[in-house]
Amino acid sequence: MQFDLFDEQRNLLFGAPTYADFKDRLAGSGCTKCGLAESRQQIVVDRGRPGTGIMAIGEGPGAEEDRQGAAFVGKAGKLFDKVMASVGIDTNRDMLIANVVKCRPPENRTPGKAEAQACLPFLEKQISLANPAIIILLGATSLRHLDPEKKDFAMADEAGKFFALPAYPDRRFMVLYHPAALLYNARLKPDMWAHVQDLKRELDAMGLPRN
């Protein structure tokens, strides 16, 4: 990360030595790098615990996340908690959950490219400090922005796959359906169940989560 000698706030933020420091500084930064700042209640950094070796990345905060200041606490988040609990993963204790963007898009729309790019340095800093071995990408938006080469694809072809990205060495990625999709399409549930079973086997083989 390059430092801007004329931007003391940015230097303070990206110079944070620990994840906890970075989270506190970002949450209190009053960031205005994109238009999402105009309608948010607060910056939503994450939920869960860094350092476990597992991270999940979703799309962006919704209304409940914006109100509480925590990621994945609405209906989709509660379903994700249940899905992970079915394979013995406590989302608050065993993983870190973040989003592509940290501020709620109006009407819960999909974040735009410029908005995602404005927030990407924050997400990259989170990944660097949390140091996950496995990163779960929840839905098409997180896949598209973490892997810009993915442009035209069907989630049915990507969900359940493990892969690597050169920009994030020493980390493995897995795509899962966004839990919000399961709320609207129950036919995805058998596939999701099979995918999280594969995830559990991979985590067990890697000795994750770390205590």
C-alpha cells in the first residue's frame, strides 16, 4: 500500500498495525470516497473474529447491517449463520465476515464498479491483516470484484468451486451462493448443502478454524 504524504488520515488508516486498530480507524474515518457515504448511517466493517483462517466476503450492508453497524445480521445473515452452524462453524467465533463495500447502497441495490473499486483497498487491508487461508465469496458480486476477469458467468457453474487468485497468494477461494438467493429460491438449498459439506472437508484437512 502506497502512502500519500499529504493525506494524514489515509496514512493513519492504512498504517494500522493490527486488525483491531484498522477496524476502529475505518469505522470512525467518516470515509467519503464514493457516493454511498451520503445515505449511510454508519460504516459497516465486519462481523466475527479475525485470525481464525476463514473469511467470508459478501456484497454490501443492508438496512439492518447499516442500523447495527455489523455485517450479515439481517435475514440473509441469519440464514448464513444456520448454514455454517450445520457444519459446526460459528460465524461469530470461527470466521470473519466482511463485504465488498462498507456502506449500504440505496434500496439495497448492487454496488457499482466505481463504488467497489473505492472500497477495495479497505477490503485488501482486511485480508492482509486477518490473514485467512480460505476466503468464501458469497454470490456473484463478490466473485466479480475479487476476480475482475470474471465477467459473464452463471453462478450455477461457479458455486462450490475452489480456486486461487494470483493477486492473493497463499489463499484459497471458494464460491458459495449468497444466502439471500436461498431466501428466494429454495431449489438452491440442496446444492448449498453439498457445497458446505465440501467446504467442511477442506477446512478439516487444513486444520481450520484456528483457535
